[in-house]
Amino acid sequence: MSGGITAMTTRRVQGGTLYPSTQRITTIKYGDRAVKQKEVPTQWWRQLVHTRNVRKTLEENYRNRNAVKDVCIGSAASEIEGRKRPSLVVAIDSSEPDIPNLSDSVEGVPVTTQEWIPPEPDTGACNNNCNEYDPAPGGVRVEATDFEDFPGTSCCPARDSDNNPGLITCAHLWSCSSSNLLNRELLQGSSSDTWEELNSVGEIRKWSRGDDFVFADSTTTASDINIRDDINFSGREVRGYVTENGLEEMKSTSGSDNVKKFGINTGLDTGGSIIKTKKSIEICEGEGHDFVEIDLPTLNGDSGGPYFKTYFDGMCLPRGLDSRHSVSP
């Protein structure tokens, strides 16, 4: 860090070894550049790293058990230096016979179980930002070329490694039978338009079923529509994204780090907090991993929409990931 010195006290641990009392983590990035960093308690950070490792072990141990649908990172009721203690949450399908006997702690990490809820069929509706936008921002109606009148929500503008602009939304707008989404078109326009009349935002250049996202490049199609660098209602440019460590940091202090969300069905909601990370979602033949669950309401049609927080200098940071409506910028 240039331009200043940060003083940190140290703690003595077993054997007399000293370690800093705080750990600096990157919470927001723009491309590969760190935009925002934060000091977090080293004891909490060490416990988070340990929890991540234990989660991987449990996931591997129960990979072949039909009853175990997910092992994700949550938060315990106890705290470490004023932050919520990382914990593990195991989703169990009680209709299966091979339910494991789990203890309430594994290697010092609290463990709880929850009943697994199967994902609902996704059919869309649009009550907000349903019209044609030129240029197109995040938070507006988009549609796949697979189904007529089956809308989702655009997440946010983004740029690829070649600096080409595009829009991100969820991959599950396209049928699971579509094995390759490359070069498929993302459509945008009014819900009153027919499928053939919707505008083409761009062609899909990057996509993942597992992470449930598509990136539609607006420079590689004969489209009359351009990309706008904001979320429609916010009036602020999207300038970065929250890192995995940043999500965990927000989750540990979610009472003050509130999240906003926008979907074309339910509109804008504020004051949400992050509940779980590393959550698996069954999308197409069991695919779907590393999602984030947030306690804000969503309905069909909100799929793909942005989850975000407004930071300094008018920075909006979409993170459209939740238990069913998801996309990863």
C-alpha cells in the first residue's frame, strides 16, 4: 500500500510464535485490480480458511450419498472478535435412506443440517423494466432464443479479457437440452413484443451451466442495441465486483453490510444479508455450484438479476447469486 503505513499489533500463540492481529483481504476488484481492501481479525480469517478446508473434506466424503445434497458455508450464533463465526450447513434429503450421522462440530467447525428443498420450475413474469432499452443496462427484461415469452433479468454490464462490452444473465433461460450455448443470441425488449420482434443484445461468447451465467458480447452481432454501464434504476455505473473473500466478510457483518436486489417481477428490495456461500443448486442434471444465498424475496422472472451494494464514489457492485436466481459476474 503506497502513501501510508498501517500499524498492526501482534498476538502470541502457542509456542511463542507471533502473528498480526489483523489480516488485509481484497473485497472488491475491477478486472484483476484490487479496488477495495479491508482489515479483518486474523483469528476470524484463520477460522474461515479452516472452515473452507473442512467443507471440502465433508463434500468429498459424502459425494456418493444421495441424501446429502449440499455442504455450504454459513454463520454460527457465536462470534470471533465481533464477527459471526463461520460454520457449515448440510442440506439433507430425508426421503433418501443413506442419511449420515453428523455431529454438531467437525474439527472445531460448527455443523447444522437443514432439509433440502428441490428447485421449483421456473416460469417468468415481468412487472418492472419490461420495455425496450437502447442502450441496454442491467436490471431489465431479457429473453433466450429457446422459448417465447420466457423472460429473465439482465444482471449487469461487463467486459471480457479483450475489453469487449456485454451483458450478463443466467444460463438457465436456455433449455437444458441446449448442450452448447456458444453464439446463441440474448434478446431484449418489451413483453408485449413477439419473440421474433425482440432486439438482439449480442451473441453468447462465454457461458457456464455449473455457474449458471452467460456473457452476451454486444460487439460481435449486427445489433442496433448497445450496452449501458449501469443498473437501470440506480443511475450509477457498475465499477467492480465483490470477491469471494469480500462475500465472506460481508456475511460475517451482514447486519451493517446490507445487499440490494432487482428483478423484473418483484422489483427493488433492500436490506438483505448474505446467509450462505458455496451453495450448490440443481440446474441441469445436478449441475450448479458455488452459489450465494441472500435473504431477499424473488419470484420467477427475477432469474439473472443483480444483487449489489452501493459503495464509495457511486460504485454499484452486482452479485446476482441466490438459491434459485443466479448469475456470476
